[in-house]
Amino acid sequence: MPSALHPQAKFDPIPPDLDLHGLVDRTPNFDWVTRVSIAQIRRLGPTGFEKLVQLHVIEGGRPLVIEGWDKVLPKDLFSATWLEKTCDKKQENVRDITAQADIPMTTGHYLRSMPQLTNQWSPTNFRDDRRQRLYLKDIDCPDEWFQHLKKIIPPNVFYMNENINENPSRNSRDDDIFGVPEKTSAIAGDLMSSLEPEMRAQNLMCYIGHEGTYTPAHREMCASLGQNIMVEASGDENGEKPGSSIWFMTETKDREVVREYFLSMLGHDIEIEKHFAQINAWKKANFPVYIVEQKVGDFILVPPLAPHQVWNRGTRTMKVAWNRTTVETLDLALHEALPKARLVCRDEQYKNKAIIYYTLEKYYKELQLFEDSPEVSWLGLGQELMQNSARMKQMAHDFKRLFKLFTEILVDEMFHDKEMNVEYIPFDSNITCSYCRSNIFNRFLTCKCCVRQLINGDEDTYDVCMECYAMGRSCVCISGLKWCEQWQWSELVEKHETWRAMIIEQDGFVDIDLSPQPLELARKISGKKAVAQICQEQLRRRPWNDITKPPERQPEESDDPEVDDEGRIKKKPKGRKKKQGETYRCHVCSHKDFTYKLHFCATCTSAYCYGVMWRAFDMMPQAIMEQEHWQCPKCLKICNCGACRQSGNTEPYIPKNTLLGHDTRPIADDRSVESIVDFRSHNLGWLKVVGEENRSKDSKRMNRLRQQADAEKAKNPLAPLQTSNPPREMDSALQDSMMDGYGNQSHIVDDEVREEEDDPTLEDPPISHGEPGSQVEAADMSGLQDAEGESVYPDLSNYPDPNTAR
């Protein structure tokens, strides 16, 4: 929440006459995003391109632009004229950015209004907040556009791709960029495709904007990979102004630094997606900022969890965007993106846990089919053939990673004490948490007292996910909720054991440390309580609030105010209301509170309230409750309360991040309460206590995050080949990393393409690391060859798995 102690940066628009190229040249921490062309992608082949995306975007965490798609985008199809003719009367909601409201409008009316909306802005009035900024965003992509993009975009980065080997037929592809490989089993380019069609989130969207429209700083939902291609923009004819979009982008590995910078310096949370940062804010940042001037044909790949923002220029820009879910993004989603989204109640549209389950089912069938095929079963060479098939090897590797995530999900859902009356509701993927709006895969709690009838006669139940209940969120009843599950537990355990056996069979050995463990053993190895067990304990510990009872009437105050000797009304001291029930004093704040709001130390008599632990020690309630024997900060000698600091027996804990607080009341269900922690409160007071209240880029917490980010970048496989300017050196590093172990890939490259490559009169188009059209030294990519044309990602034997490396 905004605080007087922590002012918020205001919105400052970008002038229409901004010299972007001069700005980048003058700003030390600004650099252009690396660019590659379609011709160079063609030279790489499908496997090389997959490695490029894996190394640079997913593992490296840096954005990438592939330019030149305008040559294969027909102007009679991708045009404002075609769109106006086709969707003229189609009703859409246009976003009025200034008023934060939606305006019903037809597509045709909006397109015809764009010149007027653009011409209202000038270098002298661009800060006028009374003028409209109307953005036609998040609209469905026309099917004709989708079908054409499907023909030209490489399948491994395209929308809802089920098999990265499945290119459309040679005759249906307009550019024949990769030719037609033999159809084989392969991992999906987008794991969303593993879900049943009715469960999938449709996220192929169009964005049409004019000068002054923008998308605030944000991260892609659920840590997914973003893809964005500009398919049409206005030119300088017919009185129009040239259209383009300015992107301010960051690296995945700088995400915590960026988040802290926004919180401590700008007073905004990147998770909420409401603030468009000023150019000056980006210039003063202590992390690299990558700039893109996106024009027609520029295809941008956005790394997972990397904050970015977009500003539209000119009369018109038209973009098509979609998101992809991969094994890497699912890992990031479960461990980072979803917990942060839950805190601010950002809805989960991608159903990540369900994707893990259904992808495991799909891959298991594929692997089983491979093992049962006549070619593999002949002479019992299945394991050897799988190891020699890069595609199947990658599928087996991804299967193992997904299984590890699935094990974590099941371990968290394991009861400690058997529940007798668990309601079974068959899974349809549509049950969401009434508080945080996350998608619930299996077990959750529901309140039978808070059910209400909707106008259409349906029941509006109050369902809360286990994670929310563990952190104190629930309906006003607080306790007395009932358990529900969407899968028979025995079915999930049986699936887990079947898939575990498959992994052991693929490995060909059993290792007590490396092999997947049975579910009960995995729970013991985790060394912590399951979330379901925490909820069981808290249901017993928290009091039930009977909502049928009328609220207690407060004693009426005397009508006659007390006055002093001079006739002035005396102010009555407002003390804390004495709480009835079992209470205990918090070691830090010294206020007595209900015992269910405090956690007691296992080695001393001290108790700390969950609110203090969150704001002063960066510990969520669940992180405390999951420990069997919790030691308090005083016993750990890190307590930062006044008494412990004066005693000199402690090294006071310094909060690692700025917390501004989040008021979730406008978003969460109106029957909701936060019973043990008020997450609206900030931690600025605690930062002041430890001398970290100053809004500085050089604070201890910022420097610590900066060091952590630099350490992560040092682990990058491309890092040893990079020098002082990573984006500009990326090309040669990428080539070197790809040149090992590739044979001739001429069997999958089109004849016409080979003739073009063999023509000595043709030069390779250069990779541009600067603005579109800039000329740099041409990169020699002739050494990039492919062996089988099968590997979707880098050969994992060359790079140690960080999960198993010791």
C-alpha cells in the first residue's frame, strides 16, 4: 500500500519526438537487444535454432529479436484495411488507460479513430493527462492470421505446439524455412497442449495501439516464455505517422534486483502491473536495460520472469503475442512465480499443476510406445536406442524433471492424520481459490456455512487453497472448513509409482540418492511438514467464528464529553481492546495476542507473532509452521527487537527486501479475511530500525541482490566467452557452443536454400545488435552443422544438471 514514508514515482509519458538511438548511445546501462535474421535462423536449422532459444533466452535469460518476418507477411492479409473489412462490426472492449476503464467499441470504429487519437499528441502536450489513451488489447487473433503464422513461425516457439517435429507439410509452408523432417516422437513446444482442449488457456492475442498507449512494467504470467511479433504498422503515407514500439527489457537473472529497485526506489511492485517506469528511472537503474525498437517483422522472445514494458508510437501498431509453457517455466512457476502471484491475488490462468500431471501422462505413453515398438524391442536394444536418439533422450530427461515437480505436489498434499469425510469432486480444472484465484489441482478446503445462491440459482461456494489457508487466509468463519479432493488419492499414488518405475527402468540402475523415491520416503526426506498437515493443525488451532450470531454491541459512550479546567474537551486515551480467550505476549511487539496468531519456540518460552516474522524476518507463516522444531530468532541470535539489540548478544537480522504491503480486499472474495497476518502492512519501519530506510541503489539489500545476480550470470554456459559487453559478444559465443558435435544437416535443408548458401556471390546477412538496419561485421555461421536433426535442446551431457551436480 502507498505510504507517506515511501512516495511512489509518477507516470511520465514518452515524448513523440524522442531520439531513441541517441538515448541508447548516451546511457551507459542501455543496450540494444541482440538481433538475428531469418536467413541466419535458416542456416542454423531446427536444432541449432532450438539451441539458440535454449542457451540465450531460457538459460541465459536474455531477450532476443528475430527480424525479417515482414518478407513473409502478405500485406493484403496483415493490414488495417483487411482487419477493418473483416472485423468491422465485431464488438470489443477498448482499454482507456488513463481512466482505467473499458469502453465497448467496434473494431472498425477504433481503427478509423486511430489517426485522430494519434494526432492529438505533440511534443508540447504529451503530458496532458486529460487526453485519451485507448488501447485495443487482449483481443482474439483472427484465424486467418493464426493459420498463416503457423506456416512461417518455427514450430518449437509457436503457439500451443504439441510436437516440435511436426512442421506443416512442405506444400503448406510459405517459406519452407526448415524443410520437412521425418515425423517422430518429440517433446511439445508448449506444454499447455498437454491439457484437454476445454482446459487450455487461450492466450493467442492481438494488441493494436496508437501513439501514447503502453503496457506497464510486468512479467509474463506464471513464468511463461513470451513471444511477440509485429505484423503491421502505419507508414508515413496518407498523413499517418510511422508506427513502432519501444521495449524496455531486462534479464531473468536480474529479476530480484529489478523488483527491489521498483519497490525501494519507485514505490511500486512489479507483480501488480500498474506502473510504467519513466525513462529517467531506467537510466538510473543499477542493472542493464535492453532496448528494442520493434517494427513490422520483428519477432521478440521474452525470457521467463524478466520484467519489461512497452510503449507504442505512431498512428498504428499491430502485434500478435502468445505465451509458452516449458519444463523450465513450470519449475519457476511452482517455486517462484505462483507464490508471489498468490500474495497479490493475481489469477493463475495456466493451470500449472494440471499441466505437469497431463504432460507426465502424455510423455509416459510416448516413452512406453517407443519401448514397445518392434524396432526397439528387437534384440532388446531399447535403452541403447533411446540414448542414441536425442529427441527421446530429451523427453526422458524432461519426464524426470516433471516427475520431481509432481512428487513435490503430492508430498504437499499428504495428510498426517487420516481424514474420514473428504468430499470427492471429479477434476475439471475449473475450481479456483476464492481468495488468491489460483487454480486448484486436487485438495482444498471449503466452507459449508458461507455458501450463497447466485441469481441464476447456482451455488457460490467458498473454496480456499491450502497455501492460502496456511498463511491465514480464509472466510470469516476462520475454522470449521471441510476437505475436498478432485482425484482419488489411490489413483495419484498409483500413477506416481508407475512413473517412478519408468524412470528407474530408463536409468538402468537404482541409486539411493539419485533414483526417485516412493512417496512416503520422499515425504520423510523433505524434512518438513506437508501443507495439508499444516492445514490440519491450523484447523484445530484456529477458533471457529459463528457468522449466524449477531455482532457484539459496543457499550454506548456517555453523551457528555469531559472537559478540562479551561473548557476544552479532553481526548480519551484509546487503548488496545482486551482480548478474551487464550493469549500470549509477542517477544518483539510486546502485545498480547491470541495464541493461534503466534508461533512458539521449541527451545525457549518466547513466541513471535506471524506478522513480525513476515515483516522483520522475511518468513511467511507456512515457512515457520512447516518446521517440526522451530527455533526463534532470539535463540538463533538474529533477533532485531530493541531489547535484544541493547543486550549486545545478537547480530540483528536485516530484511532482504522492501515490502510495501498489498490490500487484497478489492480483489479477493468479499467473504474473506486475513486472520494471522495483515499483509497490507509494510516493513519500512523495520528497514529504518536496521539503518536501511534510505531509498538508495547502494543499500545493503540491493548490493546483496546484485551480487547474487552476478553470481548466477557467472554460471551461464556462455559467460566464459563473453567480455565487457555480453549482448554484443553473444554471437561468437553461441557459434562456438554449437559447433561441437554436429555433422551434415543437408538432408533436412531445402534444395533452394542449399543453392543459395552455395552461391559465392551471396553474403550472409549480418546479425544486428543495434537498431534495425544497422550494419556490423557479418558473422560466419557456415560451421554450424547438425548431426541427426533431432536434438531439441543442447546435449545435456555437455552441461551438468544443476539439480544433480555436487
